[in-house]
Amino acid sequence: MTNCIIIPAQLQSKRLARKLLLTKTGKPLIQHTWENCLQVPDVNVFIATDDKEIKDVCESFGADVYYDSTPASCGTERVVNTALIKDCEVVVNVQGEWPNINPQSIYELVVKIESYHTPTMGSLFYRGLPIENENIVKVVLGNYNRALYFSRANIPHNSPELCYHVGIYALNKRMMKFYNTLKPLNMCLASENLEQLRVLADNFPILMNETTPTFGIDTQEAYDLFVDNIQL
């Protein structure tokens, strides 16, 4: 058994069409994410996809790709199913549109989650001034940096500083075995369109580690900013 990073990859995207294969930097976006994940010590890195075009592109730059045409309800479900096949002890779901996550932060999260003997999930956050942007998810923290709630709204209300979620998830094997049995969200929570709320709603913990500010690439503006930073 080993620890793994699995990057779930699908071709279609609501806000930025075919974003993982955009190549204005000279490389597909997903290749930047994959190369960043290779810097994390003591993990195996895979890309999991149900799309033949993504499979071919990723294999062309040397990635280890797990291809399964069976539909999945979300990226984390695909990651969990792949991790169980690969017999991962801890798996980290790093979404393909997050190319700038601090590799050391990912490593520290793996070490933390590996130490728990009960079903546990972990993720990352950073602190910043309030920004009105529903594409940037916020998290409210309780004791010991345990997540209380995630939202697209600015929470806590009227706070001078917010905690912004970095969209990766680490699961130990015990949590993987429970993940696909989580209940659907009720109508109110489902309106957030945030899959991690299923974990909290079923009373499993999500432990948060602080990291450096980063952003996912979900819009053309975010992608253009990423390209500009690469070219500096």
C-alpha cells in the first residue's frame, strides 16, 4: 500500500470550456497541475479520467493515467474508486485546475490524515480579506481547524478576514470506504453545489491545514492571470 495523488479529469466544464486542455502557456493546464504534484514527496501520482482525448493528451506528456469510461457523480467519487483499486492508504484529490498548490502543504496534509485511525478527510485553506466572488469557496473553522461549514457566500457574516478553501481533499482508507455511501444533501445545502458538504452532513470530520494563497482556474479571467504569471 502507498499514498497517492489522483487528479480527476473531465473534458467538459461549465464556466471555462475544455479548460484542462488549454495551452496558451505551451502546455495543457492539467500538465502544470501534474508537474506540481510530482514535487510532493513519497506519493504516486495518477490522472483518472473517463475521456479518451484527455487520456491521450496526458499519456503524451508521460502521466500515469487510469481510464474508466464509467460515469462518476463527481471528481471525488472517481478519485475514491480509483484509489481503492490502486490500494492507496491515503489519497489526495487534486483537481486539475489547481496548478499552483504548495507541494509542501499537500505533503503535510497526507502525513496528518495518515495518522488518524477513524474515517477522516482533510483539506487546505488560506486567510484573506473579504472578496465578493461565489467562485471562491469560503470555510468556517471550529476548534483545531475542523471545518464547520463551506459556502460560496462570505461567511462568517461581517468578518474582517475570511478563510478561503483550496479545493483538494485527502482521505484515509477508512474514509474512502464510507464515501460512496454518503447521503444526498437536502435541498437547502444542495443549493451551494459543494460536494464536501455531504461529508459534514453525515458527521465525518474535515480537518483543515493552512497554506499559502492560491486559486483554481474556473474562468477565462483566472486562466489569463495564470498565463501572465507563467510568462513573467
